[in-house]
Amino acid sequence: MKSTPLTEKHLALGAKMAEFAGYNMPISYAGIKDEHHAVRNNVGVFDVSHMGEFIVKGKEAEALLQKVTSNDVSKLEIGDAQYSCLPNKEGGIVDDLLVYRLDEDQCSEGEKAFMLVVNASNIEKDWNWIQENNDFDNKMFNISDRTGLIAVQGPNATKVLQKLTEVNLAEMKYYTFTKGKVAGLDNILISATGYTGSGGFELYVQSDQLAALWDAVFDAGKEEGIAPVGLGARDTLRLEMGYCLYGNDINDTTSPIEAGLSWITKLKKGPFNSSEFFTEQKANGVNRKLVAFTMEDRRVPRHDYIIENASEEAIGVVTSGTQSPSLEIPIGMGYVPPSHSKIGSEFYVVAGKKKLKATVVKAPFYKVAKA
């Protein structure tokens, strides 16, 4: 089992640790509910340095990414980030990812450079898949092991981090990034992205500098009551926003059209892996759709619970579920036929001998207050 550069920090804070994607990761410190509210209402810090990072650079780097990703990479200007997925050739998803259009300071004439950020559990799989498709004039570099990453999330994230940098964080638009000095450390990639819905930044740094950056962020956030946050609250936060988790809500057998990710599936950009399959799905419809739902019962829906209709026929499956700390009710997501996907539709989640009534709602479950 691998460790991140911050493992000793987590142990010193009394974190509950567990294996996740091959890494020894903090699941919680003070408790999932408290950490969840810290991010929704204040500011929290996640160690997400288990994520994978690839650099793609060359004269045909954009062409490769247009082939292997579903979104339109040509729309990215230097300093832009983009959410996307890697379709396989059967209409499923190899992984979801972020694509960053890097500056070209170290590129030769005519070259472009990108950074791909992929899920920890799929690093090797994604690398091999992109390499298999790489019949273009470019080079790839796997920088995962030498890249550290923390996410500073919540309404007070800007206030805390602004103490550590001269970069004007308040002016950064959502899904953009820049490079600058943070806490005296040079060349930090500051990304205005996140997986919580509560705003904030992700900071990419060399692995050997991550511990120093972690300490500086916590020193800067003492007055605000900054909190360390584990993967348990990361999951409840993303689920309240209706964000997909690879391996649960999307995988090699689910299409982005079924998963409600048509908005990152740009069919007009030209051919890409499974683009003909997705075009047919958009034209003729799909057999199942990923929906968000709430429960009448207090019992939490769990991954792989069967979904039935009123006639007790199996019609789908739960992909994610939790007790929402913000709403204090059980929430979930799952795949059902289009006939049961409209807002207000009802079905039953089978939990052992119990059949629990559920109602389809519009995601996100929780609306984050805007400043």
C-alpha cells in the first residue's frame, strides 16, 4: 500500500486511515459530519495527492486529446481547465478527468502542452489507454509520483489562501488556473476547481514540498478555524452536488449520455472514440438514465441495492447513497429506465426485506449559497 507525502501529518492528527485506490488515505479526523459542515460553511483541506497527473506535449497533443476525450480541447486557452471523460470504443467510460491547457514556455515552435488529472485507481489503466491511442507526434510524461496535491475548499478558502500569495485569487474564474508563489514556494499551480460545490482551490506542488505547503495553509487558517477533511466527507460533499464518482456512478459500461454528461460530450468537434455510438444515443435515446433521488425512510441507500417499480419488477440499481449532512435525509443516485427518470417519479429501493420509497429530484440536492 502506497503512502502520500502527508501520511505522517494525518497520523499525528489522529486520522482514521484506510486503503483507497492502493493508498493509505485519511477517511476522517473529527468525524465525517463535522468535516462536511466545515467545508460547506468555512474552510477545509483535503490531501488528494493520490490522484494521477500526466503531461502531454507536442505538435499533435491537441489532436490526441481530441481523439481520446469527449469534450472539445480546442476550446481551451492557456490557463483554462476542462472536465471531460475518456470514452472506450464500446460506448463506456475509461475514466473521467480534468484537462489543463499549460503555457508553452518549454515547448518548441508549433507544440502545445496539457496536463491531465486522472483518478488514483485508474492511473495505470488511463496511461495505457492513452498510449494505445497515441499515434500522433507528441510525448507523454507520467508525473504522478512526483506531484503533490491538496484541495482547499469552502467559502473561506480564498480568505485563507490569499494570506499566502500575491496572486489575486478573487479574480480567478471557475475552471481556470495560474502558476505563482504560495507560502514562499515557487511555481505552484493554483486551480480554481473542486469536487465539493463549495468553491476553493487545488494546489499542485512538487511532492517534496507538499508537507511545507500543508503546514503553511493550516498556519494561515488558524483564525478561521481551518479543518483537515478526509475522503468520507469528500464523498458526502460531492454526492450532495450530484457529482459522479468513477467506479460507482460511471464505469466502463456506462455512457456519458446515460450518466447525464452530454454537456461534456461534444459530438460536433469531429470523430473521437465512440462518437458514433453517442450520436446514435442522442438521436434515439437511451435505455437507462442516472437520476438523483431522496428517500422517505431514514435508511441510507447503498451501492448495488436493486431498484424496483410498483409491480416489484427490478428496473435499476443504486450507484451511490449517503445520509446528507446538510439536508439530514438519505439521498442517492442510480440508473433507471427513462420512464422513471422524470422529476417526481417514484420507485422502491430494496434494502434486505424492506422496500423503501424513493422520489426522483433534480440535482444538486443542496444549493450552495453564493456570496
